Amino acid sequence: MQIEQIYTGCLAQGAYYITSNGEAAIIDPLREVQPYLDRLAKDGVTLKYIFETHFHADFVSGHLDLSHKTGAPIVYGPTAKPTFDFISATDGQEFKVGDITIKVLHTPGHTMESSCYLLIDENGKNHSLFSGDTLFIGDVGRPDLAQKAASMTQEQLAATLFHSLRDKVMTLEDEVIVYPAHGAGSACGKNMSKETVSTIGQQKQQNYALRANMTEAEFVKEVTDGLLPPPAYFGMNVAMNKSGYESFDKVLHDGMRALSVAEFEVAAEETNALILDTRGNGEFYKGFIPQSINIGLTGDFAPWVGALIADVKQPILLVTEAGREEEAVTRLSRVGFDQILGHLAGGFEVWKNAGKEVDTVKRISPEQFAKEVVIGESKVIDVRKESEYKAEHIDEAYNRPLAYINDWVKDIQPGEHFFMHCAGGYRSMIAASILQARGYRNFTEVEGGFAAIAKTEVPRTDFVCQSKVMG
């Protein structure tokens, strides 16, 4: 028996590849399935089952393409009702894969179809739990994502999750290994550890939600406290996972269409496509196609695309670094953005050399910022998360998290200048590109973000004035 966790950092997502005696199972596969097919061929094993822990909200799973290409059936737990062929497993149902057994544990709460998969080894011993979004390392799945579908409040879902954990998960042996679907950085929980593997025993000791003396009321209160609004694309990804989607092969084919400058211009005009520039912020600010949005591939690319663009049906035209076109298309498809019309052949340099209009962002060094800013008079906008801001920030700075730019942009006074920064420059350049695309140019972005500013003499504080925090 072999178990491999295939972890994708950008999505903080874990898929699982399991083999035993010539057969394999894959749990929660990513959208692009060729790596799995290659691995199956290399290992000389047959894919017997594709297990899905629930209808994922933060990414589009590869279950359909993988099933079409291998013939392996898709397995969901009780109450799941997708529109495609699948096995509707009952609670406690067992599936043989080689010499091992995978047992379904229905654990509703995060969503009502959520299920964990208990691996029982060749000796009949409980070995590991593939816990999906029911149990994370240090946290549990948020109970607010399925309210509408389940016709339940987040408190009712949290109470359901409480009993799933107590009755199905915490009764397992302490040495059972826990393999979750996500780690730190995912929006499917709020307090996940950077660790991606643990044990039941360790989680009983370390996970706030698994305290032995915890009451249902305490659990509901603590699990629902401090939940941020889910990213806008989550519901669309659920629908794609439940009802089907375009083959990844076609999405990749379309996205890899190389467009000349003239073709790129025509496509942008005729389709109202969004121009997505995936270069690093250090290159983008020097020159870019007007109205482009910058979300760099070297960063949490896909989640930010999902959070800020939101509509997965939005047509997209890509501008990338040479050789990174396929990576951009692949990562966009993972969060359901399939309407990729192509990419600019040769990238931005070709556009510039053609004599086309070019835009820039006003960026200054942290040293120059230290010279220009006047605390108490200059307006400074910090686009980091509220938790980052509360830990330490520039004195008198306003906190306007990037995730909510569509809400706070309307409060900007066009005639009032402000400085803007994030932690290192990635998020503030995203914000800068969005602001300029909407006609705002009354700001200066600070290179290197707070990390660089902290090395200057600019006054900083950890005192939080609530009027400075976005309400």
C-alpha cells in the first residue's frame, strides 16, 4: 500500500493518490488530470475509484475528465445529487482497492453531502482518514458555505458538524493519520495549520474545535465567530463540480491560442474580454496594456483571480511571461475560469514594440516614501488583511483589504492623493491596476510593501483605531 499527498500550494489543496496490489484510488483530484494518468501508467496500476469528499467551492475538481479517460466511477457520500453518473455511497459502505478497504463516513456540517474516507489496511486496521473539509489540521470546515443549498442556518450546520466530529471522527483511534483537503491559506476554514498531516490524537489535543469538554453551544459559537465572507466565485465552482464543465483539454487548447497584436486588439474589442497580465509586479508597473489587471503568477494567483474577477464566465485575454502561458491557463481553469480566448504572442514587449499605447503605475521606493509621507496629514491605505494590519501598521494608516476593493473603491475621493502598500508589493499592485482600470490615478504605490517600509524611520504602531479599519 502506498499513499501520496499531492499538495498544490496556490490553492492550499491536497489530493490523494493511493495504490494497493495493482489498483488505485484518487481522492479530490485537481482539474488537470494528465499527471494522474501518467502516474497510473508509470506504476502499472488501474484506477478503480475516484472519491469526492464533497462539492468543492474553492476549486474545480478533475473528477469528470478523470472518469471519462479511465472509466473509473466517481463516488460521493450520501445526499449528493450531481447531474452526472456516480456511485451514491451509503454511510459505512466499503470499497475494496487492492488489499485495502476504503470506508465511507458521512460527516455532514461543512456541506450536507460531506464525507470522510477511512482507509483500512490489509490487516484490517484503521490506518488513515481522508477528512476532506470536515476536519483540517487545527481547524474544521466553515459551516456557512452550504446554507442556501441545505436551507439551514450556519448555526444549524455547525451543530450538525459538531455531532459528525464527535460521533464519527473523534471515536477513531488516536494513531489514525489525518489527511485533510486543505491547509493554511485556504478560505474553506479560518485557522488552519501550515501542517498538512496529523493524527486523530494530536488533533484532539491541539485543535480548538475538538476539545473533549466542549459543548455544542460552545462549538457553534467558536466555529462561526469571525467568519469572513466567502469569495464570490465559490458558488460558481460548486455548480461546476455538481453539474459538469468543459473538458480541460479544450480549455487548454483555447488558452494556448497565440494572438498577434492585431488579433489581440480585435478580440478585446469584440468580446469585452478582461486583459489579465500575469507578470510580476516589478515588471508590470513599468509598462502594460491600458486597462490590464495585474495578478502575478508568482503568488496566490488563482484564489485572487477568483476573489476579484469572480464571474467565471468572464472572457479573458492573457499577457504572460514567455513560457508561462500554459501555467496561467491551467491555474485559471482550476478555479473555473474557462473562457480564455488566447494570449498575446511574444508578450508585452511585442505590444510596446508595435508602438501601441502603454500605461504605467506610479511606484516609489520605501526610502522615497519615508521622505514624502507626513504622518497625520498624508493619507496611507494599507491593503493587507485586517489581521496583518492589527499586528502592526503605519501610524494613522487606513486598512482597506484588497479582497474588498469592490466595496471601498467607491469611497475614494478622486482629488485626494494617497499612498498605498501591502506586505510586499503583490497585492498593492493588483489594487493599483484595478484602480487605474476604473479611472483612478490619484495614488502612489510603495515598492516592497510594509516589509520594506518597516526598515525605514516611518512611525509604526500596533494600536488599532476602529475608524481606520474598514467597517
